[in-house]
Amino acid sequence: MLVKQLSIFLENRSGRLSEVTQVLGDAKVNIRALSLADTSDFGILRLIVDRPDEACNILKKIGFTIRETDVLAVEVADQPGGLSRVLDRFASSGVNVEYMYAFVEKSGDQAIMIFRVEDPERAATLLTESGVRLLSGDAVYAL
């Protein structure tokens, strides 16, 4: 139940983000979710795309530094306290959330959140045993 995330290291200069999106658009790779964190010198663009292997190859070929990471796509009740219930489950089991961000679509009446945790396999088992639904990579890429 893991999803491939691409982390792209970008120099913090005008046009670099545009270049990534243009290349992916030209290749008909659809961005499903993203997060951008930056410092004064560089940024890390985290992407969930519909064809991660193809996107990774294309971007590496033109010189971008990319890292693939396993993340969890978790359905969270789209209501007050929904996210808190998932985070409480992590906290009570000692699972550290390194970062998280929202997905672009909802799954029925559920929101979808992307979580990067220190042990994704353990966290996936923990959530599944708690009745929390995780989406597979194929399900996420097809949204």
C-alpha cells in the first residue's frame, strides 16, 4: 500500500519550477499532488504523478536530481477531527510523521493525505489494523 513520491531538488532561481512542469506536461505526465519546500538556495519539489517511473526517467535525463520515496496515501474523514484521529494513532504507536500534504482529489466523502513516516511498512500495517483505508499506488495514480 505504498505510493511512489518523487523528490526533485531545484536551485532556487526563476524558471526551474516551470521547467519541471513543462517537461512533465510535454510528456503527458499528470501531477496528482505536490508540495514545495524551499530555503534561500534550493527547494525540494515533492510530486505524486500518474506515471512515476516515466517522470523520473525524463527528469533525470535532462539533469534534475531526483529521489524516489515511499509514502502513504491515507483516507481521512473529511470532517472536524478526521486528521487528528489518524495522527493520534501514529502518536500512540510512536510513529514519527516527517511531513505530510494534501492530495488534489477526494475519495468519496474522504479526504486523501500523503504521509512520509520513518517506517512506512509498519505505519501501513498499523493503520490497516486500525480500520484506516490506505490507497495503493495504482489507485492513487489513476485518480
